[in-house]
Amino acid sequence: MSGFSDDMPFFDEPGARPPAASGSAGAPSGIAARAMAARQAQNAPPDYLSGLNPEQRQAVETTEGPVLVLAGAGTGKTRVLTTRIAHILATGRAFPSQILAVTFTNKAAREMKQRIAMLVPEAVEGMPWLGTFHSIGVKLLRRHAELAGLRSDFSILDTDDVIRLIKQLIQAEGLDDKRWTPRTFAQMIDGWKNKGLGPEEIPEGDARSFGNGRGRELYRAYQARLTTLNACDFGDLLLHPIRIFRAHHDILAEYHRRFRYILVDEYQDTNTAQYMWLRLLAQRPRASSIQPGEGRARDGAPGDVSPAPAEGQPPQAAVRPVSEDKPTQQINICCVGDDDQSIYGWRGAEVDNILRFEKDFPGATVIRLERNYRSTAHILGAAAHLIAHNEGRLGKTLFTDQPDPDDPKVNVHAAWDSDEEARAVGEEIEALQRRKHALNDIAILVRASFQMRSFEDRFIEIGLNYRVIGGPRFYERQEIRDAMAYLRVVANPGDDLAFERIVNVPKRGLGEAAIRQVHDTARALSVPMLQAAANLAESDELKPKPRAALREVAANFARWQDLLETTPHTELAETILEESGYIDMWKNDRAADAPTRLDNLKELIRSMEDYESLRAFLEHVALVMDADKNEDLDAVSLMTLHSAKGLEFETVFLPGWEEGLFPHQRALDEGGRSGLEEERRLAYVGLTRAKKNLHIWFVSNRRIHGLWQSTIPSRFLDELPEAHVEVNESGSSFGGYGNPYGASRFDNVGSPSGGYAKRGDQGNQAFSSTYATPGWQRARQNRTEATSRNWGTRSGHAVERIGYGEADSGYGAGRGSVKGRTIDGELVAKSVADAPSAFRIGDRVFHMKFGNGNVSAIDGNKLTIDFDRAGQKKVLDSFVTAA
DNA sequence: GGGTGTACATTTTTT
DNA sequence: ATGTACACCC
């Protein structure tokens, strides 16, 4: 139908054009010339190699055979990857189109393209196979769609579409969608697909665990529905090609001939499906059973392998033959990764893939990059000591060539609560700013996004520029998704999900009943809903009003589809949004954000200009996540630790190092030891983002889900080496309250005279010099604002009180009631039982921080207490005792 | 079909 | 505490 194939140069098309835009169709003039030059000048290494250290250079020059590059943080990973590609090209080992280079994110792919362009300018246009797993998957699937039961104009559904679809299926099965939530099932399917499992392959137990044992049927129905919709989800972008490769050896063989070199970025993040996909492509045709489930290795005729020059292959003369002395179809796969930075286990990544590499690819060369160009010796020392607490590593130790005795140690600070934490970080940043430190070179990396809020509040208050990275994405906004739904129906009339989304947006008087009717008709006739709507509009099965509405919708789409051929896509999009009444809908909306939404729609249309066709644009939006950010502004970056991977900053703040938050309680509860190790790797990633200054913070009180919790410092703090760490005792807070893992040097943080924090110490006097600190003033202010009573002149007493008056009984009793789960003797989980509270309304109670108060309401184990001094708070009953 | 009330969940995120 | 999603009622 659509003419999308223009922008996809498939190699086996007649007259396949190699490096198109370079104008070198046929003869690789530019590249070959370069290759010649390179070989003529063999004595002097090409200049792109000259800046590499010996390990990097080895990684670049070991082009043949399987290679694993273990690239620690800041060791020049991307540089190796891009130089390696440049090297392969410059030496004439392959054409750009014969290199498969996969990344996880579009950002990484883009960066790689840019950097290759700097090294080999003429090559990039011809690297059609550099991209994310998913974008390459789409490309493969568009080419062979019919083998997966799809048409090549299939839609790609995002998570939201998938959930809506599954909801329909669950309801169709007569299941309660409260008991069996679509979200849960969508996650299950995602998990199965990550493992490469289709409906028939999932374990019986999994199948039974959902929807009264109907999991397998539901999954099957889901896949059937996708086929009907001519759509696939993200998982299918990998799974369909895998199936096709397995079932059609001739097609796989084509790609075997095609891809001479395979490069994989962030290999530690690959999941099982991606692994299988890579194995299929990298496998030597003759290779026998290497992998369970991968047994059918034999395909392409073993003998024929040697460069059966397909169209567009470099003339043999110009190319150094692919290692004549080695067996044919050499596996030239190079995986780059860092097992210590594997932080995506929760979404299916298998660290094992990287740990197993040498077994998977016998004879592999393993190269370690440990020379770090980013961080100071203190930071590296801290990171190394921390990560050494993990088991099952391949083992690497980062080092730096340039230790500087003036480098600051890693700083650890304590704060009373998250507001004070934000306030103090804000002050530190302002101080840096006065010293001309660029804000762009400062980042705050949090474990969970709710932590960002206190920083945002504070930064707004003091007028500090900041940017949040990884927030709600542009294309996830309602108005964008609506607009996209219109476009999707035009591009793929079978996209019922999109149709349903907008059939009554703006309101056209089509209620649930009318839509159901369209749905049923579509099912009965096995046609898309759009078609069914057109039919219904001509029948008398509906009341006049909805009938007229449907007729108009159907006529509109018919007209738009005609325009698709003749009208530029941006213009078409404008027409659609105008004629559908969608623009007017927002113009008439009095909501405060309506103008913003209109702006977003304009921006959407503007961004379409960057794409050749409607379908190219739709694909971009389906696959690309990036929100455009304002790079010009000098601003502090605020993001989660996960989204910080791969970035670096001069100065990094890591707030929230408290048990339960970091490591996160849920990671511990659900992941046990390996969950803890992943959290530790996350900490490692955080530490290694910093070039020079690193500040870690923890607080003693955090409000989680609306109630106050006392917190204890993260065990990770205890895993930092003293030699590289400086505990900052500027003393604006009350630090830890004892650490269940034994004495911790952080127990005393924040106590000028020390010692109060030790259990049993009578440390009241310790606070005399502390209560007047800004943190306290602020804390007090908050309380005053909240309750405006009982908190004026007696604050001094209150401070003493709150500190440790009867702490032993209070704390001890509270803690003692919480049972913990342990792994190897380490406390890992402390789930609080939902036992009815032992307290009653009106009871006089004591809380270790807020002092005495009266219980005013009880909700399970959550108490609302009117504290004498601290005002009304909600706290867990395990944190108070009868007074 | 739209508006109001209640119930529930709330780590991390890419494609 | 706070937001969202759904159910129910007008």
C-alpha cells in the first residue's frame, strides 16, 4: 500500500545500492581508496589509532573472531566501538552495509553514528544496520512481514495500546479485570517475550498463574488479536525475526552472508530474546548445538559460505579476503559491556549472557579496559571497594593514571529530612556556582523519582535552574497520543486500537453502546472497525445521531486516506486535526493546560517535517523515546540513577542513601541477594558518574506514601573505604540511629559531640549545639506551618526530647516488633505485618523523634498522632510506644 | 454522556 | 499525600 520501502534500502532488492548518498554506488571508491592508503602506509598506523591505549587498541584491531570487551565505567567504551568500526571500514574488511551494530537506546545509536562520521565521514550514510535492537528488528520484520502473518505496513503498539487491548481480552474471557489486571498480564507477556517464549512455550506454572489458569489462552488470544490488527508489540519486533530465522534457513543464510561483523553495545543488558537473536545471526552455519533452544544451527549449506558475493559486496580484489586461513563464516562478533553496570535485571536483562560469553563463543578474546579517564582516585577507590562486595563478577579494577593529591575525597553528609537535604544541596550548588562551576556539569542522581520533588521545590524557591531528565515524555501526552491515533488509522486502517481511541474524540455523541455495535459488527464480518463503521452508517441499525456521526468519521478517513498519496504528510496531519475537530476541541477547552496542548500539537507537526513520509514518522515515534531537551540552558540535571548510566558530571550529588530507599526495599524483598547486588551495581553506577566531586547524602526522616518513617543509613555507606571518604559533620542534623548491621561510623554523623547515637547512650546534651541549625529552624517552621501550635518558645526542650530522651524504649520496642528477613546473616527485608494496631484513639504515646502525643486516628498499623510539639503526623505504630 | 466520588497504588525504564 | 482510574449516578 504505502510507499515506505523508498527509505529502506534492502540489500536483496534488485540493484541494491550500497552506500547510497556517498555517490559511490557500485565501487567503493572512497572507502577502497582509504583502504589502499591504509595498507600502503602499513608501517605508520593510521591516525585514528594513535590516541588509543594498548588495551583499547587491541580491542580495535582484533577484528576477527569473537571478542568480549569488558569496559569499565569511563574507560572509553564508545571510543573503542566507533574506532573499531572505522578500522574495519578503513582497512576494507567490509562495506558499511555489512556491519551490524546494535545498541539499546536511540541515544547510543545516534552518538555512535556521529562519532563514526567524525572518523570516516563517507561511511555513515551507508550504515543501515546501525541501530537499536528494536529498530533493526522493525527493519527485518518489514522486509519479511508476511512470514509472520503481517503486512509490511503493520503498526507498532506501545505499552498503553497493549494494556487496552489486553483489557478487552480479559473482559471477553469473562474474567474480573480487577482481580486480574491488564497491567499485570501485559508485564507477564513482556517477561515471556523477553525470554523468547511464545504462547505454546511458556511454563505451565506461568500459564496457570493468571486468569484462573487461562494465561496461555489469553496469551494466544492476544497474539491472534495482534495479527488481526496487523500490529505487533515491542517484544514481537525481536521475536518475529527470531521465528523467521529459525523457520527459513535461506533467509537467515542471506543475513549470514550479509553481516561480516557484528558489534553489540551494553552487552550486559541483553535479555534472552536479544541473546537468541544475536546467536542466530552470529552463529557459524555449521556450528552444532550450542544453546538449548538453539539446536537447529544447521542451515546454510556448510560449504558455500565463502563470500558468496551478493549484490553490493565489495569486489574481492579491493578487499582483503576474510581470513582465508580460517574456517569460512568466521564469527566476527564483538560484544562490549560491563557486568558491574548491569542494572536492568528487573526488566529481563540477563547478566549471565556476559558472564557466559567465553563459553558461548569458544576461543573468544577477552579484553579488559580498566584505565579510567573520568574520575579521581578517591572516587574510583570508593567505587571499587563498594562493588567488591558483589559476588559473581568477571572482575575488573579501575585505575587512573593521573592521581592528584589535591583531589577531594568522597563526601558523606547527613540531614534531618528530605527538605533539609534539598536545602543543603541547594546551598552547596549555589556555592559552586559562585566559584564559576557550570551548572550543566552538576547532577543530582536519585534512586526513585519521588525524591526529585523536594529538590524541585527547593530549586524553584531559590531560583536555581534545573532540568529533569527522563520525565513524562512528549509522545506520552494525551493530545499527542490522540493525534497519533488519527495518523495511525490513516496509515493502517486495520489499527482498531487507534480507531477506538479517537472515534469519539472529540465528542461526537458516540456512546458505549454505539462503539460496542461497531465492535461487534467488525468481529462478525472480520473487518476493521473503520470498515464496520462505514457499513453501519449505511444501515439502520443505529439511531440517527450516532449513525450520522459514524458516517462522517468514515467519510473523513476515506478522504484522508486518499490524500495520503498526494499530500505532503505534514499538511495532511494539519488537515486531519482541523477537519476532525480535534484542534477545535482544545481551542474550546478552558482548562489551564489547553494552550500548552495546542502548542504540543504544533510541535508534533513541526517535528514531522524531519521525516520523509507519514509512515517513517510514525515509526520514529513508536520507537524513539527522547524528549528534546534544552541544551542551551545552564542548569543542574536531576534524574534517576538508571537514566544516568553512560553520563558523566564534574560534580555529582547522590541523595537518599538510606535503607529501604537505597537499597530499595522492594528490590530486596523481590530480588533477595541478587536484588541487593543489583542495587549495589546501581550505587556503583552512581559513584562512577562523578569526575571530581562526589557528595552522598542520607537523611534520618523521610516521608514515604504520606507517612513519616525513621530511616537508617544505607549499608552501602558502610561499604565505602575510609581512606577515600570524608564524613562531613557540619552537623545540621541528627544522623543515624544505630545500624542493625553492627556499629557503623555513620552512627555518629551529625552529632558534634558524638556518641549520642549509640544505643543506650544518654546523649541529650549532644543537641544543645544542634537545635539552632538551619535544618532545625526549617524543620520547626514546617511544623509550625502545619499545625501552628505548641511549638514556639519551648523548642529547645523539644529538641532535647526528640533526640534521645527515652529513645531506648521507644526505638528498641519499635524495632523489635519488626521482623526481618536475612540472607547470609544480612538483614534484607523488613516487611511490616498488617496486624491491627495495639493502640487506641486517645492513647498517650511516645515517638523517638516527634516526642509525646495523643493518638487521634488509627488506620490499620498507621496512626495519626497529635504530637505535643511536632504537630499532627501519620506514623507507623511500630515507631511509637505507650508513654 | 458527563460529572462526582471512591478505591487503590506508589522503584528503577527502553523500545 | 496525591494522583489516577473506574464506577456509579444524574
